[in-house]
Amino acid sequence: MFLNAAMSAALDRIAERAADARRAFTPGALPLHDDVATASAASDFTLDPLVVSAPARAYFITRNERSEVSYTRDGAFSLSDGRLLDQRGNEVCGFRTASDVPSALHADPVDAALGRIGDPRIEPDGSLVYSRLTIDPRTGATDAQRIVVGRIALALFPPGSKIDSSDAIEASAPRDVPPHVGTAKDGTFGAIAPMQRDRSRIDIERSLTRLKDAYLAFDALRAAETAKAHLGKTAVDLVK
């Protein structure tokens, strides 16, 4: 059967609804359709001190190797060569001083090269902290100095803003709608939750219901097109 524009659009709707349903269990996933969004945030406990959950309505800011900025709710971070990265290897942005603009957070490169980064963790105010391990050459005593790399940057969009996300994980800012950028516990943002990972923001039951509706709509459209084709053939046969 030839697919006209209406049927192609119906298939696209099925694909979008199926994508939401598939990501219902992906940590930090954002729905493509607001009608399947969960009513409230939920997270799961983890023993990893570099995994965190963002405050309500806030996003972490990341930057890829092409310096393209994205926003995400998934705070499953890790350290690689002293750099704080997200699950996709993008750099996590933050403030090294109060007057900084957001930039990639990374530990002292000397500490990273010498393996002196101990007990890395993220605190409720978004501080990326580690213990610098040193050994006194005279006594052999080990000392740990608390080092604050910087504070993770958070972004907040105006209420009603529709962020664009092709994969429901990384999002881009709406056109001409710059986010408010700050840090946890700064008066605008609440605290970051350490050792908590955001669950998906997609309601699985509603997602499956919408997916079923999309299939029913496609079946109805296909039946109508089939009936229309049969009527056209009957009319041609009568003329003959």
C-alpha cells in the first residue's frame, strides 16, 4: 500500500511513542511528549560518591569534544584523568571560582598524573572534592589535604519552556531562551543529592497507553485508505 502523508505522519507518531516507552527505565531520561511525564522526581540510592541527582527542574551542563553544550538530568559522573565526565564522555561544566563562567571541571593535572586523587566525591552544594595524598619523605607519613576543584553548574529554564532532545538524555536549550545558570544552594537552586541517580521522567503505563492509541489511530487510517481504494476500484469497474 502506498503511504501518503497522513499515514507517514501516523507511523512517525508510533515511533515517537515507542521511543518514550523504551526509555521509561533509562536513568534521567526526559519524555518526548509531556503527556507521559511523571508527576514528581524519583531517584535511586547508589554507593558511588560521584553519582548525584540534580535539584527539581534543574539540569547539569555538559560539553562534548566539539564544545557543543547540552543539558541533562542524568548525574552519573566519573573521573577520567582528573576530568569530570558524564556517561557519554562529555565534560561536566562548573565554576572554579565565584566569578568564573561555566567551564569543564578537572582536578589538578599534576595530581592526576601522579595518582594523588583520593576519595573523589560531590557534595550537596555541588562541590567536586578530593583528598590530595602526599607522603612526607623524611617520616614516610601519609597526609590527606582536602582539595575543592569547583562547583558543578546548574541550569534552569523558564516555566513552560520546551527543551529539545533527540534521545531523551541530552537536551538543547530552546531557541532564544537562555537558561538561568547557577550552583546548588545558591538561593535559586536547591541542594544536589549525593549518591542518588535520577530515575526516568517517563511514566511507563501512560507511555504504553499512548503507544497503543497511536497504533489504533494508524490501523483506523489504514482501514480508511483501504476502503477508499476499494471504492475507487469498484467505481472504475462499473464504468467499464
